Amino acid sequence: ETGVTQSPTHLIKTRGQQVTLRCSSQSGHNTVSWYQQALGQGPQFIFQYYREEENGRGNFPPRFSGLQFPNYSSELNVNALELDDSALYLCASSLRAGVMTDTQYFGPGTRLTVL
Amino acid sequence: DAKTTQPPSMDCAEGRAANLPCNHSTISGNEYVYWYRQIHSQGPQYIIHGLKNNETNEMASLIITEDRKSSTLILPHATLRDTAVYYCIVRVADTAAGNKLTFGGGTRVLVKP
């Protein structure tokens, strides 16, 4: 069974640029959630995708957007990068079956530095 | 989701049991208690979750009080590799009501030789 993978591991961008982060969900999982973790803080929920549609969003501006593909992998796109976007970006996958809550399993994260 | 309160840090001795408390006095009847841990600069690792009954798996045990207002995560034989930040999260058991994890400050656990 393959776990959650993310790419790239590290990334350095400059202010104003755009970035795309990628996530492959764990085998058999159909839901992907994205989190941002600033240094010294707990992860903050960005949004979740289920069946290729956004299903819940945290307090993040529209320049944070995402996609989920038919194979359940996902992308996080951030436009017009700001210095405060520097963080560890975490992807978590889960299997949603019915209405009961599902357990999210995290990938190793992508460390984004904005200069 | 209900708010949780955890001590900011605690030490424990290698080989001894580590008991991590969590207060969730405003928990609702349809909310689960989840525990994750995060080793430095890695993604959070799922440990265990429960609703009412005590739970045990290969990593830990979860003891939930009868009134469900608090819980304790027990690492039976702590090792140096258990040094991490441990997060207690209360989460509604209905995906239609939202499926996010809300992380608080967690407890920074240091296992000492």
C-alpha cells in the first residue's frame, strides 16, 4: 500500500510568482485535504476535494486554488505569492464512504519559501 | 468543532508510560476525539481516535472519561522516537457538516534517556 506522496519536497519562489504543489493520495482514498503550517504553529485547513469538487474551505483568499483529478491526485495552486505564504504545505488523503467521518493520513509536506 | 486544551509541554522517561491529557469540556455527542503527532518537520501522523469507548491499537491507548469531557492518550513504553508534538482534535462525525481537522497548539513531548 502506497502512502501519501507530495512533490516537490522543497521550493523557493519570489514574491508575486505562482506555484503549483502536487499530491498523490493513498491507494483507495477518494478525498484530499490541504493544510498550511507556518513555522511554530499547527496546520491550518485550506480546503478539501471530494470527487473532483471543492468540499469545504478554510479562511484562505481565492488566490489559493486547487484541483482533484479522476485518479484522486490533487494540486494546490497559489497565485501572487506573498512572503507570508512561506510555510510547510501538507496534503492529507482519506476514504469517504457514507456520511461518517473519515481518518486523514498526511504526506510529508512541501516546504515553500517565498523571498 | 469543540475546542481542546492540552498542556504545552511535558517530559517523560524512556521506557516508561507517557500519559498525555486533553480537555474537551464542550464536546458534543456526535464528535470524535482524534490524536495525531508530528515529529519535527514531518507530516502529522495519525495515532488513534474514539467516540465513547476506550480504544487501543499498536501505537497507543485512548482513555475517554464517561462524561467525554476529557481524554488521555497513553504511550505504553515511550522511546526516544516518540519525541514529537501531540495534537488532540475533536471532530464532528458527519462529513456533511465539514471534514476539516482543527489543530490547536498541541503538547510538545520530550522523551529523555
